[in-house]
Amino acid sequence: MAPEFKTPKDVVKFAKDEGVEFIDLKFMDLPGTWQHVGMPVSQFDEAFFEDGKGFDGSSIRGWRSIESSDMLLRPEVKSARIDPFYERKTLSLICNIFDPVTGQSYERDPRAVAQRAEEYLKSTGIATTSFFGPEAEFFLFDDVRFESTQNGAFYKVDSDEGKWNSGRDEGGNLGYKAPYKGGYFPAPPYDKVRHIRQEMVVEMEKLGIEIETEHHEVATGGQCEIDMRFDTLVTMADKLQWFKYCVKNVAFRHNKTATFMPKPLYGDNGSGMHIHVSLWRDNKPLFAGDKYAGLSETALHFIGGILHHGASLVALTNPTTNSFRRLVPGYEAPISLAYSSRNRSAAIRIPMYNSSPKAKRIEFRTPDPSCNAYLAFSAILLAGLDGIENRINPGEPADKDIYSLSPEERAGIPGTPGSLDEALKALEADHAYLLKGNVFSQDLIDAWISYKYEREVQVNRLRPTPMEFELYYDC
């Protein structure tokens, strides 16, 4: 387990006692990717936690323009961890971002958004703590190639366990290729990447991440899942970043490549990130009660808020154009903005595994792991709180398989947006709930919409795809 630190002095002493040679400062850009800068430990002392490290914010995606680019990294004491992927002994610290002129927290810093969300929760008097438990799925591939030029585009991924390789000459093909949609829980030798997942778990546990389970997922081609034990909002978002970092770097050790892209394969399941959420006040669970599926009225209103704001939420929980290759009607994706106990076809499920009030939670199944966790978790919390504050009724539960309903019955259940463009328009129209408590700023919302539209929506809209050539070249 990772040591616990309370003061800068604790961290500096630990670095000296452990023979640390380098310090690595990690922080999150707006889309949701870790950035880092390193320095020798000789430049590290207690004052560094206040003085911080200056850098050029104009070079970070979605941040400052060049005329106001100076920014400051300040490390979080409790975040210090020995990085398991450096050859030289390196201590990593997660940082918050500050304006060096005003001394204020930078409003587009995703981690600061999550910290403000936790403070806002306490200020409402509704709860003191929010717990989040994401289930991030990912693929492990043996080869990935892609290119987009003015006169051509292609992608190709490959996996030794992909069903499409059943007939490949491997100098002795031994079979055991997981069938399409048949990869859920098969024992070895079908599960060819279990040793890699186990190594990922070992590295995560060294970093203080408690793991509950690991397994192969539904899709062929190396789809996996590793589940972390729930934690508070900011801490869980920090852990999810370490989680992704471990998955990618352990895969790289084994000459494999890991991706959290929601839909890398056609014709098989995509990668989602079901998120378990609960609220507590003074060590008392607030979601347990005597209403539907053992929920409290508070929990039902929380669900009502998520469903009511579902279309705009998706712009933050499913924030890529590829996300909507997964969120397609008729393919078992949780696109219906409804709730149910046990029913996995609804956007929100109430898990029924455990009858303990402490285990009562909701599971939001729509999100995927391409999201920026600090922003996504915060948005989910704010949508739920808006539901509680305004007593939003979630409607009747959807206890039937939604995909088996008649078109007339399905018509009464709202769905998620069909594209990132639609989701961004929904966010533009519905984001007042995100501005409460100054958790999100109008500047951040505007920057997010602008970045996503200009850098992703428009880029994909303008580019022909290989499938279009197959469909239309001879038109």
C-alpha cells in the first residue's frame, strides 16, 4: 500500500529516505489526458509546494491563449507516489493549476472543478460525501495502425486472440479465439491476457488503489475490465488517472497497446464505464430507503436529475465522436434515459447484489472511459443534486427489456443524443445546473463546447471515410 502524507515535510523526508532521484509533476489537460514535467530531486524542498513550477499554459489543449500563458503547478501533498514505470526512482505528484498573477485556482483546471464540486456538495447541506466507483473497460491489442491524409485514411487493429484470426497461419494456430460477443468470463486458454491484468492489479495496489475484481470482457480481441473499490469524488478521479496510466504502461511492457477508445471494433461490444454513485451524510448512507428497489426519496430525485439533464450530461460523460459508435439503438447500449433495478438496458440501474443500506447505490451505465473523470464525476453529482433540490420525479421504472418493447412503447422513453454535435448543443442549452456553486464556470463550458466542436466534430464532419468509398464511389 502507498504511504500516507500529511505535510510537505513528510513528502520531502520520504523522498530522501527512499533515495528518490527525480520528481514528476502530473496534471490534467481539458480533454482528459495526463501531462507531466520532471525535475531532479535536488530542486525539491518544502517550499516547492507553495512556490510551485511555472509552465506555458498556451501549449496545453483547451487552455490559455499565448498572451496570458504563464501558469503555475502546485503539487498535492497526499498524491505523492513512487512511479512504477520509470527506470530512475521517481516520485510522482498530482498538481493543481494556479494563475501566478492573481494567485487564484485556474477555472479550467479539471481537478479544481472536482474539488469545487465536493465543496458545493457540503454547502448544500444535502450530504457531506459523494462516492464514485467507475468500471472502466479497455482493449489490449497487439498492433494498431492508422493514418489520415488529404488523399487517404485507414485504421487497422489486431489481437492474437481476435476471432478474425481463427484461420490465420500462425505456424501452428492453436485456436482458442474468443467468439464475437463471447469473451465474458472465459477461462484460460481463451483468456490470453489474464497475466497482464494481474500485473496491472499488482502495480495499482502498490499505488494504494484497492481492486475488487479483474476479468475478460464481452468482446473478442482482448477486451478487459478491472474494477476499483469506490472512493470520494476527487480521490476516485485521481485513482482513475493512475488506473489508465498503469493499464497503458503495463501493456507496453508486454509489447501490447491498451486503448480506452469506446468503439475500436466494428460488430462487437464497445468499452463503457459504468459509474456507481452514492451520497452520505455524517457516515450515514442517504440512498437506502423504502421506495422502489430499496431506494430513498433522495435517491429517486437524484436519479430524476440525471435523467432530466441526461442529454447535456452526455457531452461530458461520452465526449468523443467515437462515443456515439457505441451509443447506437438496438445494440444493447444503455441509451434509454430510464431507470430500473437489475435491467441493464436502462441508463440507470440499481444493483441488487447486497441488501445492506451501506451498499445501496445507483449505477449510471451510459458513460465511457474516454471522459475526463474530474469533469464527468462533477457533472453527474451536480445533475443529481439539482434533482434533489428541485424534487425531480424520475417517472416510472423500466423493468422490461427496453430493446424488446414495441416502437410505440419505446417512443415514450427519451434517449441520449445521437452524436457529439447533438450532445454539445444540448449542453449549450442546458448547463445552468453546472454553474451552481461556481463549480463549472461559463468560460469552461464555452471552452469545452468550442474545443470539441472545432477539434473533433468539424474534423470528422469534413473527412471522407473508407466506408463512404465502399458505399458511394460508384454512385
